[in-house]
Amino acid sequence: MFSGRADWGQIAVLKKKFPDRVIIGNGDVRVPEDATRMIAETGCDALMVGRASLGSPWIFRAIRRELIAAVGAVTPNGSSAPSPEERKATILRHGEEMARRKGDAGIREMRKHLAWYSRGIPFASAFRAELVAVSTLGAFRAAVERFF
């Protein structure tokens, strides 16, 4: 379903054809460097991030820092990567909101988000294996607490 590569050349063609219009680039922005490369290669005015944000809402902060650095502006000190505490708090807040909106069905839906949130973290495979049993807010909180 999501195979191949985005054709950024088509974005550049649109921007050249309609220079006075706002052109938004989309596709294959997976890391902050992709954002600066897309803007440089296409001339687009803005960009969208899709699947790369699943489980990693911090990518927007990282892209912002990358874009600020690319234009030579001063960027705030600190890393764009989330601390374990920030990651845990975000996951808990997301799960609690899902439970508030959808009840236990929201927690079951959170399983996929938890898999995305834990991507790239040591020992995440054991955490993902535990997720199949998570179906209540209490079980969700307990699993997140154990993992972090």
C-alpha cells in the first residue's frame, strides 16, 4: 500500500508552474533532514508529515530545529529527542484520552500506538509482546509503568 518513493519532482514542477501559490510538500519525510532536503529540492512553502509521526510526535520539534538550523537562525539549546520521562508522560496522556473518548475500545486501539511509541527503544519487543493482553486503562497504565 505504501511502496515506492514519493516523487518530489512533481512538487517542484507545481511550485515552478504556480510560484504565487502556497505549495505543500508531502511524502517520504521520515527524519528532520528529509524536511530540509524536500524544501531545498522542491521550493515548496511548507510540508506535511504523515506516518513518521506515529509514535513519535517529537518529530515535529526535531524538524523545526533542523529547519531553523538550516537557515542559520539561533536554535534553543537541548535535544529534540524526548526524554524517557517525556515519552512516558505522552504515552500515558494519549492512553487516558483514548480511554476517556472510547472506553476499553480506545485502550485496545492504543496497542498499535504503543508499538509505534516503543519503536527503537531497548527491550521494546518484550513490551510489544505484553500489549496483546492490554485491554483496560489499568492494564495499560501498569504496562507503561513496567516498561519505563
